[in-house]
Amino acid sequence: MTMIGDKLQQVRARIVTACTAAGRDPASVHLLAVSKTFAAEAVREAHAAGQTAFGENYVQEGVAKIEALADLRSQLEWHCIGPLQSNKTRVVAEHFDWVHSIDRLKIAERLAEQRPAHLPPLQVCLQINVDGGANKSGIGAEEAISLAQAVAALPRLRLRGLMAIPEPAPDFAAQRDLFLRAAAVFDQIRASGIELDTLSLGMSADLEAAVAAGSTMVRIGTAIFGSR
């Protein structure tokens, strides 16, 4: 087994252990391998070890990787997980399968307009700011329901859920408390009548707390590919 394959196996084992501790089915948590700054060949190696979903923070880098791995396109699922500016929406709409970082209606509207008709609907998540950091991307919890309603009504998009990236917390309990804030907003939106199934929470350092709080998708980079 390759080094990346071995690391993937270790991360999958962590997810199983975390789900067992939380009384959850391990199949309810999906692994998104964050391949930003790593070469296309690292993605190819991870795919050979059974990984199919990959996250990219930087649009141009992600598109270059998608094109370099065109032979695997039907087998890979590409997620745009970084902040998205208006001038990058067209290339994202044309190349990616998911966008996790919608925090403005304008961005969602542009993605809907620019999603090619021959592609399936773009799967999207709203990014929320759960710890109130003024410089953090994401909308406040109080804005989430109204934005979710507006995004859910757009054509060529399918609203799947929420994503959050809290500031690092010192221990498991503090990490879980932050993630539970996102889970509470997720539940409020579902209670309003909007169907959601994805809570994108947790990274290499805090996936266990994210799973305990209800995450359905963990975004793991360093624990798979190594330090950047």
C-alpha cells in the first residue's frame, strides 16, 4: 500500500471509531480528501486507494487538477470548498460538482445562471460563521434560513446543507460545542421545511468532535496528504 493509501486507511479507521463512540453508523459520514496544494498525481494515488471525493480551496488550481485527471472525471467528485468571488463563479459552475462556501445570494444566483444545462445540478452548501469572527467567511446563524430559502428556489442548484470552519478550539468539548452551533442551525433550516442532508464539519485535528456533533462530511487534508 502507498503512503497516501495507508493514511487514508488510518483516517477511515478514525471515522469508524468516532462514529462508534457517538452511536452512529460509519456509513453516515463521508470522507472528503482535501487535495489543495498537492499535485494531481497525489489525487490519482488516493483514487487508487478507493477515494473518490476531493476538495479544492483555490479555483484555478482545482480546475487545472480536474483537467489533468480528465481520464478519471466520471469516477471523481470535485468539491470547491474555498471562498468564492464573483469573477470565479463561471469556471466553478462549469467544472465542479459541489460548492461548500456560499455565503451570499449573488454568488448562488451567478452559479445557477452559469451552470451548463448538460450537467447535473450543482450541489451546494451554505457556509455559516459559528463563532462570530469578524474576518471569517460565512453568514451568521440568524441569516441562514432566509438565504437557504432563496438558494433552494434557484434553478440548476441543489441545496444540500451547511459548512462551517470554526476557529481552532483547545479540546474535544470546546470543539464539539462550536460544531453543535452549526448543527442547531442545520436543524432549524430543516424544521422550516427545506430538505437538507449534508453537514460539512470537521478537519484533521477535530474530526472526532465534528462526528460527535452530527457531521455527515469531514474535510481531511493533512492527515491524508501530509503537511503543506
